[in-house]
Amino acid sequence: MSATLPPRRVRRSTRVGRLARRIDAFFLSPELRNASAAELANVRMGLLLTLIASVAALVFMPIQFAIWPGPIAWAAIGISSSVLALPFVVRQTPAIRHLGQIVCATIAIGSGFSAYMSAGQAMGILPALLALPILGLLVGGSRGALIWTGGALAVGAMGAWLATTGAEPSPGFVGSTYGDRYFIALLCVVGIGAISQLFETFWNRTAIEVADRAQAELIAREARNESLLEHASEGVMIVDPFAVVKFASPAAERLIDVAPGESIGHRLRDFTVHDDFVATYPIWQKVVADPDYLAEIQLHTRPNLGRDPEANGRVLDVVVSNQLANPAVGGMVLRMRDVTELTRAEANYQALIDHSIQGIAVDCDGRIVYVNEALAKLFRSTRDEITEMGTADGVSRVYSDQRDSVLEAYDRPGPGMAEMRFVFAPDDVLWVRLRWAPASWRGRPARQIAFADITLEKEQAAIQERERERLAAAIEERTRALEASQARLREQERMAAVGTLAAGIAHQINNPIGSILTSADFAILTAGEPDGDQIRSDALEDIRNQAIRCGKIVRSVLQFSRAEPTEKWLGDLTSVLRTAVDVTARYASERGATVELSLDADASERMALMNPIELEQVFVNLIRNAVEAQPRDARVSVSSHATENGEVEVVIADDGPGVDATDASSVFDPFFTTRLRDGGTGLGLSVAHGIVVDHGGRMWLDPASCEADDPYPGARFHVVLPTEKTGAPA
């Protein structure tokens, strides 16, 4: 239509449309601009009525000042200005929907006020009351017309009542002339006519906008649906009850391998395998007969309508629904999904499971519903027999002492593992390791169980266990034989030590024997002297003491040779050290050596449970070794001190070269000696160490002193013995 208008009118219409769109964009929110045609037209009329009514009230103000007192006229100006500003206050908000109703309420309240203040004489309100129902219709529809018709009637009735009762108007009210009344009525008629024309224009424009918007949305929706159908992986097809194709989406035609549009008019059986169509025909009939029934079938396609028999078709999952009663569809709807790869994968997996070398079963609802061939062979049965038998017979074949534990483990949720022994015959036993995990069987929860034959593993483990037991017995027997050999060796070493010890103890026996000979010779030489009797008495006493000492030495040697503990009693360790130093003094002087004795006072107050002869032998041996550390002029230190643990430590040090670090760990080993050429036997330190240990003490060697200014930088032997305070009971 716009093409037939003159160019100037077209431009004017375009300018008016742009102005109207700008006004809409300024006052109305996007939600209102997208509302229905009726609601949008009412809102626009309310906005227009607000502007027109406010401007008209301001235009009529000179007449108002001629009729009403000044305060009332100025109040009317304020109300009109407020109504004029109201659209700007509530723009872009949902409250703008009620602007028309606010204007109608303002007109009704103003007319009622005028009728009351004028005692029913303000006849100029009658045109406004007549226009009020029309304005209510324009801004609120039929409901608004009814509401404001009632409001106009109420105001008019109040004015008529005041006029008939002879009420007096308010002071200052003049009243309007007949000319004013006709002028006001004519203006109201012109205004209502203009508003009606504007409403029609706004209504048509709004309806066209809404229709255009709906058409655009419909076109966009159709385009979106076409795009979805075009690019969807699932196909949609509509057929009649006789399976003749009425519609096929591009995806559906791709799935059945036909050109676009070529499937229309063909029957469903033309592009499916005949056997599939025959098998699913009863299901098809059921769906046709029952609109509420939904069926899922599987079809194999024939590519290119069967024109290429060598080509491989697809496998389709098809969901069939009855939409014959739907006028928008009027057919059977088929939703197709390509499951070719999934079907092949399932077939491959099934073949893999069927031909697996490991036994596999599926337990569903407490029964075995599937077994593969390997499991059937494992249980000396067939697949059908096992599935028919279920699990009862299998459980009864489990070895009795395992049945409860296996069932308890199997009843726990989640994956698990167990080992079972099946007894088929007295000489036919099968050991199996089971592993199970949750699975699905035809849509129902199930468990997949894997069986592994571990009979050979168990037999091999039993063989290994028997071999370990045999080896353990052999090792135990060899150990006993070795211990016996070691006992004999230790006995032989002890006897050898006794024999060798005799040579080492000779110097201890020689000393008392030499003293006996010296005392005897001295008694003989002094026989004729005056004090000869006293000398002989002292010599005999000395001979007796030295003989007793020799007896103790011999007795200790005999006890050592018999591996018996020697007799011990509480004695003074300090006196033993002094005796050892005295015994070795002659040997030290012959070699030019000096022996220094340093005794701690606290150590002197302590008593040790000991055999003095044995401990004297230990200290004599250590002192002689220290003297022999140097060829001549050796310096030896013998010291003792009490420790915090109630023990006494004896340290024997020399100024010799010390002991090599590599030999320090072996000096207490039997027969180990670094002076083999000097006649050493290697038993002195070993015997001394044994005596100290027998006395509950300990003994060790510091190979050399670490201090540069130490006067005794050589070997340093430590002997620690337990002691008791003086006066303690034995």
C-alpha cells in the first residue's frame, strides 16, 4: 500500500513510525514491547491519554480561574503537572501499565470534587463524565469500561443529589456560562473522536507488529526445526498405517541410503531386510491398534532400496509411536538411530567372551543366566546344563570348610575375589579363583564373574611347601650337627688352652716355688745363728702360704679345664691389683720397665664377688703384655676408679706402639697373636676375657690413645667389674 502513496506522504509516514518507535523505546521496557496486541495497545493509549489529559487540563486553566477560587485552581494546576510528569517517573517499569487507569481515576476524583464544591452546579463536568466510560474502554478494555461507567454514574448521582437538595456551593464559586459549557462539551467530543482514531491507529499498528513478530518467530522456529532435522544424527519418518512413507527427514534418508525425497511413497519393507520386517510385523500391528503403546524394534537396511545387494546395510534401532489421531502428524512416527557400530562391537565382545580362555558367567537375580564355553569345559558340563542348574549345585560342590566364607564374601556389594575348591570326584578336584564385579544384563543389575583355574598353582604351592619343610628339616639337622661339632671344637680348644695355659701359668707357680726355695735356703743358712728359730718359723710360715697359693692355682686350672664355674667370694679388688703389680715387679725390673699403680679411694671401698687367683691371672697377663710392648724401658700405668653404675673400672695402659686397628677386633679370639715368633700362644687375652665375663664384667681394648700429650699413647685395656659397698653380705 505504501508504494501507491505520494513520496511526501511516504516520507511523513516513515518519520511518524520512527518517532513512534523512539517513544516506545523511551517509555516502554522490552518486556512490554513484546507483550500481546491488546495489552500493548492499552499501555500505549494510557500513555497517550496521560499526555493529552494533562495538556488539556493546563489549557483549560484560564476557565478554571474564572470559575473557581485561586487556591482550587492552583491545586488543579499542580495535579495536572504531576500527572504529566508521571510517565517520565515510571518509564521502563511495569507500573506504566496503569497510567490510563490513573488518568481515569484523576478525572473521576476531580469531577466528584467539582460536583461537591459546587453543590452540583458545575455542569462542565458532564462531558468528562460521559467520556469516562470510553476512556476506561480504551485503557482497560471491557472491564475498564464497566468500572469507570460505575464511577461516572456515582459522581453524576452525587451532583444531582446536591443540586436537588439546594446545597450552597463553596465561597468564591462563580459557575460557568452556557458558552463555557458548550465549549467544554465540544472540546470533549473532539478529544474523544481524536482519541478513538488514535486508538484504532495504535491498535492496528500493535496488531501488525505482534503478527509480524509471531510470523518471524514461526519462520525462525521452522528454520530451526529444519536445521535440527537436517543435521540430527537420528532420523524421523512418518508413515501411514500400511507403512507407506509420507515424510522422511534428511537424516532418515541418509540412514536408509536413498537420495533426498526418494523414500516418499515407498513402503517400509522396500529398504529393510525382509526377515526383520516379517519378525516385527506383529509389533507393528499392535502399535497401530493401540495409540498408547510404544514399541522399540531393530531393523537391518538394504542400501539404495536393494539395488546393490553386495553393499552392507546399517542396523537401526527404531522407536514406533502412533500419532494417527494427531492432526498435525496424522501417521506413525518412526525415530531411527544408527547402532551399527554398537551392534558390531557387542557382537565382537560377545564373540570374545564366548571364545575366551577364561571362564566367564553372569549372575542375575541369584541365578546364572550366561556362561561361556570355557566355563562349561572347566566344570565338566555344558552351557545349557549350567544355566538350567543355576547356582545351587555349584555351591554344593564347594569344599565344605569354604562354602560359608565364599558366600559371605559374595554377598557384599561391589567387586570382590575368592578362591574355591570344587570336588567332582575323590580324585577330581578343581581349584578356582573367582573375581566378580557389577554389570548389567538386559537392563537389569547383575554380576559378571570370571573363573581362573589355579589347580596347578595350588599343586605347585603344595610341592613348594613340602620342599620348604624338607629343607627346613635338613637345615635343622645340619644345624644340630654343626652345633655338636662346635661344642666338640670348643671342648678341644679348652683342653688345648689348658695345655697351653700350663706354660703361661708356670711363671705364677715359679714365683711361689722360688719364694719357698728362698725361704728354705735362708732357714738352712741361718740354722746356727741366735735367732735361727724365729727365722725358721717365719720361713715355714712363708713356705706354707706359698704352698697354699700354689694349690689354689692348680685347683683353678683344673676347674677351668672341666668348664666348671670356679668358687667366688667377696674380696678386695684393690689388693688383687697390688698383688699383680708385686708379682710382675721382678719381671718388669729385668726389662727396665716401670709400673705405676694409681688407685681411686672410692674404688678401694668396694668389694667384688670374685676368684682372686683368676683375676690376678687376668691383671698379671695384661701387665706382662704391657711390659712387653717395648723392647726395653717400657712405661706401664695401672689405675682404677669407681663408676656411677656401682662398678669399678681398671685401665692398664702402656707407651708402646699400640695395636693395629685391623687387629683390634681379633685380640680376644682364641689362638690369635701378633707375637708368634716371641712364643705367643694367642690364648692369654682369650682366657682373660673369659674370666672377666665369668665374673659378670666386660673387657675391651682401645688400640691407641687419641690425645697427643698422653704419656701412655699405646694400647689401653679396660676391665669393668661389678662391685658392692664394703660390709655388704656375700
